[in-house]
Amino acid sequence: MIEIPDRPRISVVTDDDGSGIVTVDGVTRSIKASDAAGARKAVLALVVEVAQEHRRPVRVAASGSDGVRMLVVSPDGSVEEGLETPAEEAPVAAPSEPSIVTSVPKSTPVAPAAGRTPISYEVMSQDDPEAVFKAPAAPAAAPAAASAPKAPAAAPKAPAAAPKAPAAASAPAASAPVAPVAPVAPAATTSKLAGLANSRLADPAGAVKREPIEPAPTTPAASAAAPASAPARASRALEEDAPSVLPGAEPLSRRDARLLTARDFAESAKPAKPVPAQEGFRGGMNKLGFRLKPGKAEQLTRDRREAVQRAFSGRKTIAVIGEKGGVGKTTTTYLLGATLGRVRGGSVLAWDNNEFKGTLGIRSLPAADHDHTAIDLLEHVHLHGAGELSSSDLIDFVRPQGENKFDVLASQSLDGDSDVIDEEAFGLLHDTLSRSYRVIIIDTGNNSKAGTWQSAVAEADVLVLTTIVKEDSARTLASMADTLVSHGFEEKLRNAVTVMSHPSPTSYPDLEKRLTNHMGQLTRQVVSVPFDPALDRGDVIDYDALSEESREAWLEVTACVAAGLR
């Protein structure tokens, strides 16, 4: 058998996506093919070139999706598994160098025969192609067993559990020294060695030669026959020694334990690649052919939009509350509805639940053919019954908001009405509206003792507390938080979002810091909204007229609210 030097040291790694790496004495070369088969062929071609340069076969540590093997590649392109070191050329292993005797059954502690070198295996680390691990070696005393005297005639017979052992290799008498049994390789290494014998070759086209596995001899006469080739003996030894379920091996996965389904096929698809940057400098460069990732600001916007679009179960109610007028309740209600409608879509309603006269109807787009309010809807419900109304019936009472893609239910008209919405009327209207809208945003009045105010808080999945950055408004907000706790709504307060609006370009950083610290300990999130001249007039809110900074702030508010819709 031809001796194959350790140099050059060659390791190859191939992946299922068609990529590969060939490393020769520390010099790495990457390849890229259309698939795994193409990668293996390209890797083999490079290794053959190295073998032709040295005019002899070379050893290769090959790693792929089907396992790890030591191969021998010849200049003519043929490939063999290099699992065994030639007996006549292999040096005697020192006690510190690991190897493993795999041809001896684990149940029969027999020393190796004279002139036979233990088989050693090298396994490449999946994490580091350059790193090679050897299985634990038999102690140095094991080769000396070949010169041990044969057992005397009076020696006891070998156990019945090992009838296959030939007479020349039977256990010596009790007075004779017995060679220690070679230690068993760890479970992780055994699993990898078993994978070497059972995995397919690197070249699917059949370029690698595999020796046939001969049946193990069952009699001493059969064991005296000509030995099989090195790869065949190594493969047979691995198959005999490896248990059917290896210790430490991972249990069968869900896919291995049952038949695959259509869902398994769908899950096997590669995840979609992230969309390159579309805004700013990075977006401009991508228009020239680059594929740059989005910057921090653009990625933050994407994350907020994703939070708004995240699915939730059932129908949800959001209550926007405050105990003082002019703190941004109506503006917050409208822009929550507009952001949900534009980013998320679906059936969203903003409802002015002021017990007297609210201003949501003034700040929103009017209906084309009616000016009905919540009082008109309540009369219709009393007349026909809540269960008899459909979504189409509500068209005559709500006001669609065009591109903002949500509806508004206004409170009493400016002309004034003698009737007001009380606690019972609120419950009836809420049940009716919940049949047609998945998200209802309620704009409340200023009286926390009113039945409609308390009913809205009780029905809410998320509370939104509003204030402006002014000392009197901030103190009123802190007082309202105490009111919520006293009424048993502490859990709702902890899940709430605080919105701090700036009513003018003038800022009060000390007050804003105090307010943020206080409400940040009481509510889940505190969001600061900048001053926007487009909202200063108090007229119909035009979402498209808002500044970019303002739209981003309201997107953040909406994302924080959506995160609490459990």
C-alpha cells in the first residue's frame, strides 16, 4: 500500500446552497455553484489539481451536509475513503496520542493480534474545518499483548458469549497479564464515526469508489481467510460496534417521526431576504444598483409598522382619557384611527363618547349625505334592536374618513340635544358597534365620575392617557392616575400609554423630564409628540399635511398602543 504523507493538509466544506471552501495548507479558496452537487464537483476538481501537482494521492478531510469523512483523492480523479492506516507503515501510538480499536467487540476484551495496527480515525470539526479530533487511543500496553504467552491447556474456556474468537486470540490464564481494553470513544465522536460509514459519498455521480462490505466470519476457519480491503474492514467494524441508537444522539425530530405534510414543505422554503434600504442616502445608493441594508431610522419605522400590523384576537377597544379639556384627547383619537387605518387597514371606528358635546365631529371629514350622531344611532337601536343592525345599516350614522380608511361616530351636534349618553346607553351602543368594527377608539369627556367615562375605561383593552407639556395639565394627569387606582383600574394603568403633546414650539425640558419619570413608572410607555402647525388651527385634521417628524411620532404612539392589545 502506498504511503500517503500528511502534507499537504487539505480540508473541504460544502453547503446545500452550492457554496464551498477548499483549504490547502492554510490557503483558502471559495467556490460557488448552482447547487450542492455542483459544489462537490468543483471542490473535487480543485483537489485533483493538487494531487496532480504532487503526482500522488492526497488526503482530504471532507465536510458536507451528509457528514464528515477522510478521503484519498488520486491524480486520475478517483476517490477512496481513507479510514485505515497501513499496518506495515503505521508507527506505534504513544500513550498520549489517542486512537481507538474498533474491530474488537465491546463485549469481548481481547488484545489486538500481533502485527496488526489499531485503526485510527480523524473527524473534522463542523465549526472549524482546520481542527481535527482523534478518537481516544488504546494504551501503549495493548500492542505488547501480541507477545504474551498462550493460555495453558488447563486454562478455562472462553465464555459462551464470544464463540467467534479464534484459539490464537483466546484470553490467557489468570496468572498471565491481560492487556487492558481500549476505551470507548465518547458518544458525540461515535455518532460522527457512524455517520462516516453510513453517509453517502461526496460525489453523487459516483466518482468516489466504495469497497463492498463483506460479512463477518462466524468460525475460526472463516477468520483465517484472506483479510478484506482496508475500507471494507473499517466499515464492517463501525457497523458492528455502533449501536442501533447511539448514546447521546438527538431524538427523532417531528419530521423524522412521521410522514411529511404540506406544512412541512411550506416551512422548508428559505425565509424572504430583508428589503434593502429605500430611503435616505442608502436608498439612493440602492437605486444605483447597490443592496445596502436600511439605516437605524428606516429600520425603526419598519419595526413600528410591523407592530401595528401584528395580528391580535377578537375585537378590541381603546379608550383615550383625560380630566381636562385641551390636552389632546380628540387629536389623539383621530390620529390613532388614521394611523391604524393607513398602516393596518380593516374595520376601525373612532367614537366621540362625550356625555354632552364633543369636537371629534368638527375635527373629522363630514359625511356626504347626513349629519347623524350617536344619539341618532341610539334611537335607531331602540327602534329596531341591537341584533337587527348590520354593517350596511351603520353607513347612515358614521362618517368615512377617505384615505385614512376609518370611520367616525360623532357625539351630539352643535345645536344641542336634551338627551345625553348615559352608562346604559353606552353599553348598548358599544355592543352594537362591536359587531361591525374590530377596533373601536373611544374619545371620552372630562368628567371621570360620569357613567360613560367609567364604562369606557371598564371596556377598554388599552388606555391612552393624554396631556400637554404644561404644569397644570401634567398635575391633572397625575391626579387622574390616582383616580384610576382608587377605582380598581391599576392593572389597566400599568398597561396604558401616556401621550405628551407639545402645544407650541416652546419647550419645557425640566417639566417634560419630570412628567416622563413619573408616568414612566405608572404606565407601560410614555411617548412625546412634537408641535405641528398643521394641528394648531383646530380645524379638520389633514393627515397628509403633518410633518414627517409628527407622522413618525404618531406611528410610534400607535405601535405602543397595538403592543398592549393582548
